[in-house]
Amino acid sequence: MTRLLLGMGLREFSMHPAQLLSVKQEILNSDLTLIETMPMGEVDHDRTDHYLPLSLVRARLAEKWTLEDLDYNSGGPARYVRVKETGRKIGFITPLTHNFCESCNRVRLTCTGTLYMCLGQDDSADFRPLLRAGISDAGLDEAIQTVSCVRD
């Protein structure tokens, strides 16, 4: 089963979320996870002026489908519902409307080799030298654990 993650970075969009769900889940036969814009890095505008609160998306989806809250946990910050009519799961990741810092267990490694301990802060470590040197998996695990402890 494919899991599809969609960023909901724009306040306005042309497709009703119910149509979006229908297209993505029925055609791709996949569960869906939606994320509000992540508060990552500096930008030249206020993110709160440009993101779509997932509470609104959920309300609009509930106009068409029956959403049942689930205790399902993927190990990340998403909160899930099951669409009764399709049996599919939808996850909602809400860093702006429902901050989840206290339960975050993730670090992010970018394609440039920067490891971010938090996307909402500037805490990072440059892993390029380690990666270019061909660090072992065990060594990489140890390096991630070392810098992650700084976050806690």
C-alpha cells in the first residue's frame, strides 16, 4: 500500500479537499497524509498568511465522508482518521495549528548533508564530511544519536 504525503502550503486551492481525496485515494489506491506548511527556515513572508489549516480541510472532507478517529500511530506526528466509505486512512500533520514538538522523534537529513534536529528551529549539524568519508551505518547512527541528544 502506497502512502502519499501532500503539503497543504497554500491557503486557497481550486480543488475541494473531497475531490482531492477522491482523486488521490481512489486512483492511486493509497492512504493519504496531509501536512500544513512546515515552519522551516526564514522566508520573506508570514507563513500564517499562506498556509491552509488542516482543521478546515478535515471539516470539508467531513461534508462528504464519514471520518472515524483512529488510535493508529505511524511513529510520527500524524493523527489519523479512517474514511468509512473507502476504508482508507488520512493522516493530518499540523505543526502550526497543533504543535507536536513534545512528541517529535524525527530528525531530517537534507540532500545537501545538513541534519536538522527540528524544522522549526535552526539547530543543525553538517553531515557532509561524514557522508563523503563513507561513514559506516553504525557510525552514522552514533553521530545522529550524539547530535540528537543536544535537542533533548
